[in-house]
Amino acid sequence: MITQQKALLAYADEISRRPGERIEVKVSSTSADPFDLNIVRIRCGDDGPEGPGLKQTIVEANVNGSYPARFQETQVGSFARIDANASFSSNSYTAQALIWPTCPKIGDQVILSHWCATSQRGYALMIQDEKLAVKVGGDDGEVHTIVSDTPLIPQRWYLVAVTFDLDSSLLTLYQIIKESGPELDKRTSIVSASLESCITDVSADFLIAGCPDIDEENNQSVGQLYNGKIDSVRLTGASLTLASIQELICTPRHSALIAAWDFSQGISGDKVLDVSGNNYHGRTYNLPTRAVTGWRHDGSEMNWTHRPEHYGAIHFHDDDLYDAAWATDAHWTIPEDLQSGVYAFHLRQNSEEFYVPFYVRPHPGRPTARLCLLIPTASYYAYVNHHINVDWGSLNEHSSSCFTTLTQADLYLQMQNVFGLSMYDDHNDGSGVCYASRLRPMLRMGPHEELWQYNADSHITDWLEEKNISFDVITDDDLHTEGSSIIAGYECVMTGTHPEYYSLPMMEALLSYQGEGGRFIYMGGNGFYWRVAYSPEFPGAIEMRRAEDGMRSWVAKPGEYHLSFSGELSGLWSRCGIPPERVCGVGFSAQGFNFGRPYRRTPASHDPRCSWIFDGISENDPIGDFGLVFGGAAGSEIDSADIQNGTPSHALVIATADDFGADFHWVVEDYHHAHSAVNGETCPYVRCDMVFYETPNGGAVFSTGSIAFAGSLSHNNYDNNVSRLLENIVNRFLNADPI
Amino acid sequence: MSALDGDEAAAIKTAGVFSFLREFVSLMNNYTLTNTEMKIIDPARTDLAWEFRANPFGPHSAELQQVLSIMRWKENHGKYVLVETGTRNRWVLGRLPKRRGLRVEIFENLVFADYAEGLWHLFRLRWEEHTDRTLEEE
Ligand SMILES: [Fe+2]
């Protein structure tokens, strides 16, 4: 019997800790049975039929033990909240906003609410069955609703407002299209009704994009979440004329004005600022998308930092999830003598288990090894909880050249929204997901999972331990925060198999490290590809926009290429002036997910500058015609060298793999016109280059250019030419003598 | 909530935390192809089917590649897929629902002990859909 929902879920408050620091784990289960918790050190998670097997050791820790389980609620979906204030309940009132709804058909969605769920009093401006509506819970105990007489069209700007005039008892609903066009003119609607019941002293927050809800067990949440953009929210303690409502949009001044929330301010954070002078500030929850074009955007400016007034909108989604905000079930302080490395909380309950990964790094400036393994946490976050196997549909089958095959994780993701989405997914309304966070249960971040990212990287730790090469781990998060100083003390830095998502400080740290004589081993493919940002305002989250070019799962909207966190242009690093070729000598060239190929040596590999790399490797043997990831060392996502793109001119392509076949596809950013000579059978750029070059001050860079490479290391009990080649590199790179 | 069909109502009940009711919308990937819009696969070319049967993982001949490319254009709703069972060497047939939050239909009685066998089963289902003919095992 296949289960489609997972009972036991967990996540931690932190992911990278050093000795003396504390980490907390938060657990939720739909089963009341106790769960077991053990701290484990993970060497290898690949227990596939051919794999090295699960290799994890329990760490003796005072936190290990059995714990009672409980279910923890999760608020999914984004909204903004302004704390309750008596002045929000006015006898006469006008609540207004500009909206750009994305899916008006999907049921009740509240745009603005001042609503008490317990007493069912207050009002909510909302979408009901495609139409604008207002519900009013009056002092008479009844809920009155009026509805506009024409449906809202998706992705069009509307001015919407509700006014109530106590003297005339008139409730009016305005739905005014803000775009012109012969058909669009018919989309304006103004309806009124007489309402004898007024609202007084409603004790409720003011919510934007949702409405307070309460269930039978008195759990409070925000429901009826809205999908789409909202701009220029105004609240006035008087019933305004349409002319006054229109005027308030751009000039938020009126004697009865209560609040005017201006989302073009504070775009980088979670604050929602009231510019009325009354300072009824609020905040957003669950990271709705900011730095999106507002109703005023006219194409004159594409960067929100230059003209924030054109970016006065927030795009809310009913499936946004930044922080599950669960309570802590157990915590552990990292002991001083714990070796740096890959660890996890291993939770078990009945037949289920759950891994919550964390990394232990050394104290700053006190490396405990000469080699640093750089854990690509930013790229882990980007992929975590992806819905690719289901949601990509045909695209997934074309790209992988295989019929859809679902894993257990795919079934959970299909059924449980508590996991949120990934940067590879669309929101329910079709817009792309810009943010990813680790403050939620993360699937596929543990042993047994597919050989991609987390579990594929365990081939590297497995090999390092097998070869008795001691290493420290540093995560992307640390590199971003601390910069090059955190890796400066290491002779050599080695990446994971797919370090794809990089921030500017991370890129600069690697370049600076390389400039100071550091040795760098790029163990992956499609690395240093997307530009992301972290934010001190949103710990544990990253942001990215799939701008302009590249292999994109979704496409950013015009004018929305700049990151809300930082204002930086996002998209491909190759479009932002630091191509991957500058960091590792190669850049993404092709991908295919059914076969790997071996590399073969090039004539350049005999150059004495690099011939030592091949010590002990037979001259004509293919390198890596075996492996756990698609059967070859060069495969999955592969890179090639190109001086035009930024490969240093003295770089040596020491080995190459080609002959990839029709199922390997050239990357879209490299061809600028449509034609069909774009696969491994017809395109010479579908190629994987292994590269070596020296860097200043005795340093050097070695790049595999292949995600599959690490999957070949354990072949034949770690005795093979891929393993030997990497061993030659590591031994030399750990030797302090200048290269 | 009144317009729910049984399938949807059941899904919402079992999912619990799911509050949304929506069409599966996607900017890029929601290809809704009718049978008449699909490219034609020549039903006489059963030789290509046998080629796939013999070697489901490829590399494939150019003509088989073409057939597979056509087959892969397939909307999600109702699409047959393979599902890993968590037990080694055991896949089952599944069928995708309309959107997120709805259960993948699982055919527990259609078990494949070999991944290639599962892929062959999917191939036959899609062949049938495109050509209106059943592939008879030789
Ligand atoms: Fe990737």
C-alpha cells in the first residue's frame, strides 16, 4: 500500500552551527506515538542497488532519545496584517485598493478585511465566484453580501472600493477597470444596497489578502487568501465619492483618512508602511513577492530601485510559505570536540523517518583541516520540495527523455501544502516562485533519496572519508555572510556536485580566495549559474528571478528582474558580468538525464603543467566509463570551456567527453536563433570539458564540469581512474608548495 | 464548495490542510492538447515499438526519437506514470489528477518488477492513445 501523505515532518531553526552553538528541531506528526531522535553523522546516503550504501553513525548526544509527538498547525499563504486599532472601526468608511487578480475563478478570496471571526462582525472586500463582493457582518448579527454585476478578468488592474455611509445607510461597491479597451470598458461595475445595520467597535486586525478564520477547536488562522497583486490600499473614516476615491490613489490626503499603505516603501523587507501620518504600520507574512510592477508601471523603468513608485504592488499567493513557525521539540548544543561535517537529526516514528540536516563548521579562523568542503546550501534551498516530476508535465519528459516516474516525495508534495514550493515551481496562480526558505520541512534532504544535490554530494564525503582526507564543511550561508575570510585558511576548497545558485558576496569570496593562492576544485556541473540574494530581514531565505535567459522553469515578468531583497539584477550570472567561466573555467553547456560518458585525455593534458594529474592513469583508457549517476563520469548537467565566455586564456582543457547522443540538449542561452542542430548528435557544443589552470600566488583551479563525476568515485571499491585522478589533484592542491 | 465532484471533495478531506480549490494553471507547462492537435504516429511502424521494447533507455534510432518526442507532448490530467513504491524493484502504474491537492490514482495491481517493463507499459498506453491500435506482443 502506497501512502500519499507523510505523517512525520520536521525542520530546524538553523542549518550551519559551530561548536558551542545551539540548534533547535521542530517536529510535527499526525500520529500521537512518540518519536525517536538521534544525532547522526552522515558519510554516505546512497543505498541504491549499486551504491556504497547508507553510512551514518550515531553521535552520542544528550538530546538523543524518545519524545512525545504532536501535530503543529502551519499557516500557508501570504498576507499582510496591521494590528487591531479602534480607529479602524468607523461608522462610515471607505476601503479601497488597486488589484490585479490572477485567478478570480477559484473561490472566495479576500482583498481587504476588518473582520472578527469569532463574532462574524466587520467587513471584507473580496472576490466571490469571479466577481467583486463585500460582506458586512453588522451589529444586527447578520452577514450581508453584495456582489458586482460583472466578472473580473485575470491580470488586469482594477480600482476596487467599498463605501458605507451611516446617514444614508448606503453600501456601495466599486469595480472600476483601470485599463482601456473596447471590451474592457464593460468590466466596470458600481452596485449599491441599503444596509440598515452598521458596524461599531469591531475588535479585529486589518488584513490585506486574507481574512481571519477560526475552526471548531478555536485555532485561529488566516483564510480566504487572495491570489494576485494589490496596490495602494487606503482606509478612510468617511463614505467617499468615486472622485475622492480616485484622488486618494495618488494623493493620500483627506481629513478622514485613517491609513494609506504604500507598498513601494520598504520593498526589501516585510514592513507595510502607512503614509497617512497615523503610523498604522503592519507587516507581511510568508514572503509575498515584492518588487513587482504596480498599476503605475508604464515600461519607462525596469529597476524598482530607480522608480519605486512604479512598484507599489505586492503579489500575494495562497501557497507562499516562508516560516512554518512551529514550536521547538528538542535542542542541542554542539559539543566543542565535535568534528566539522555533515550531520542530521534522524527522527523515527512507527514506519516513518525524517532527516533534518545540519552542518557543523569550525570556529572562525580556526580550520581543523586543510580541505574545505563547500556545501551548496543555497542550491539545496532552490530545489527543496520541488514539484518538477508532476508539474513540469511534458517539459519534464522532453528534458529527461523519459516517461514520468514519481517518487514517494512527489506523492507527498502533491497532497500536502505544508512543504511549500520550490524555485522550480509555479504558484497556484501560474506565477513563478521567487523565494525559497529552509524554515519548513524539506524533502529529499537526507539519505535514500535520488542522487541529486544532497544525496549526490554524499558521494563526495564518502570518498573523502574512504581516502582518509580530513575536511571541514562550510555552507553557502556562511560564505555569503562571512565572505572569503571563512575559507582563507584552507589550502583547498572543494564544491558539491551542483553549486548552481550564487550570491554576489559568494562569487566575490571565491574570486578573492582564488586570487590569494587558494586552490579550488569544482566538483559539479551547471555551477555559478543563477544570481540570488540573501536578506538579513529574512534569515534562511534566498531570492532569485528567472530573468531574460537561461534554462528556466518559469519566466520572470517584464520589469520584475530585480531582486526585492537587494535591488540587484537577477538571472544568469553570465548576464550579470561574472560568468561561471571566470570562477571555474567552464560554464553550463548541455544536459541529459539518461547516459553519462567517459572523458578522454586531450593532447593538452600532456603539458608538464598538468600531466601529473594523470599519474597512474593509463594513457588511452577512457576516464569514468562507469558511475552511479547515469553510468558515466561526464553526464547529467555538463559544462564546457569557452574563452569568449570567460575561460582564462591559459586554461588547459585536459579531458573532454562528447558523443552524448540526441537526448543531450544544448543550453538555450548559447544559441540565439531557432534551429534543430541542438543536441548531442548534431551540436559540437554539447560537450563536457575538464579544465585545469593556475591562479595567482601559487593557486590553481580544477573543474570536472559534470554533475555525474562524483558518482564514479566509489566504482570498483574506490579503485578506478576517476578516483585516482581526483586523488592526484587533492594531494597536490593540499600541498602548500606553489603550483 | 457545492460544485465539488466526489474526487475533489475526498481529496480536500484527506489533505486536511489544503484550503484551495483551483484549476491546475501554469504559465509554461499546462499543455492541453486535444487528440486532433497531437502529431501523428504511423500505426504501421510497430517496428519502432519493438525497438523501444528491446531498448527502452536508448540511444534510439532517429525515427523512434521522433515517436517518443510526439508521445511526450501529453497533458498531465489523466496521464499514466510510473510510481516508485519504496521497495526495491517494484514500480506501480499511476495516473495523474487534474491539479495539486488531488491524489495520484495508484493501480496497486499493476506492478512492475523491472523499470524497463514499466516504461514499456507506458509506451503501449501512449501508442494506443495516438494510433487507436493495441500493440500485440509478438
Ligand atoms: Fe540545476
